[in-house]
Amino acid sequence: MPQATRGEIISALKKGVRTAATPGEARVVPLGCEPVDMALSGGGLGLGNLHEITGEAATGFVAALLGRLQGQVLWCAGRHFARPLYPPGLARFGLDPDRLVLARPRDKRDALWVAEEAMKSGALTAVVLEADFTVPLSASRRLQLSVEASWCLGLLLYRGEEAKISGATAARTRWKISPCPAPPHTQGPCWRLDLTRNKGGPAGQWEVSWHDTSHRFDLVPEIADRPAGTQDAA
């Protein structure tokens, strides 16, 4: 496939895709799990904001968030990832592969450019930048300004060693997502959500289950002697 120019990439993204948020529409993505939503300003992850997500089970959590939205999504990941995203596997999270646009930039510089331009284009509901490099504070500020301009959901997904980052960022929230033991009869993965940065709100930690059929989060009940169960990093 011939290499497209930068202008052609943005034009293709805009064609036939509505703006992520228009007046009167919801400006947050609620998880549908009341204790978590209550900790977040507006009752969910804010559109028009950048959010950082790390951890072993981060990819599944991001897919579940995207499945709660309508419209087109750009997932930008470098060519160096040994395990590229497998779109058909996202159906369990309510994310239709037909809504997904995949970008594979050649290097860090191109990845940041693609994410920034896509975020501010007004053509997408959400943009995921999957990175194995630390996004510096200055770049995260540009990404934040870009999502503010279009009211899309900006997700910075860290993989590899960079998933341990904890430095300065312009992101409104920072999450670490880990697999945890599942209670009996759970029909989906269970995750521990560590909200370590929450601008204007409290930090928090919750264990939630994801239901593959109903596509919703539920708080895992506290069980003193919970069996080991299975762990699904998703």
C-alpha cells in the first residue's frame, strides 16, 4: 500500500465520521459501576480529557471503555509491538471491529504526530495512543489540548517497561489495571482498578468484574475466603 501524506490521513479520518461530542451530548464515559463513577468528576471519564492507563490488564480495560462509546475509534500502536491488536477479539468488550481504525506509525515521533492530529481533528469518538516509550510532559500537554479542542476521549496506553511510569503528566487521570481472582460464576475477567491520579478528585482502588454478554462492570463483593479462581489479563 502506498504511503499516504499527512493531509490524506486526516482527510480519510474525517470522511463520513461525525464529531465525537456535540452540544447536548454526554461529556463523560461512565463505567456504570457507581462507586467508581462517584469518584470521577461528572460521573465518569471525561471526554475532552487525556487519561493514562497502565498495567497487565490495561488493554482489556481500554477496550471495555471504548465499547461504551459510539462512533469511530483510532488505535495508534507502533510497529515494534510483538503482539499487535487483534480486532475480532474486542467483540467481548462490546467494541465492533468495524468502528476501529488501526494506525502503525514507524517511530515515536510519527506516533505522537498521528495521535495529536487525530485527537484534534473532531473526526473521532476516541483515540488510543499505545506506547512503549515515555510521553514527556510537554507532549502530554499537546495531547490534552488536542482532545479539549474536539471533545474526544484521549487514552494513553502504556505497555512494557514504560507501564511503570509515574512522572509528571497533563493527563486528568492515571490508572493501573491488574487481573484479580474471579468469584464463582463470573462470566468475564476481573480487574483491580488503581486510580492513582484523579485531578480534582480522590484516588481509589476497586475490584470489578466485566460481563462479556451484558458488557458492563460490576463491583466484586468482598469475600473473606475467596477461592483463587481464574485470572484473565485480557
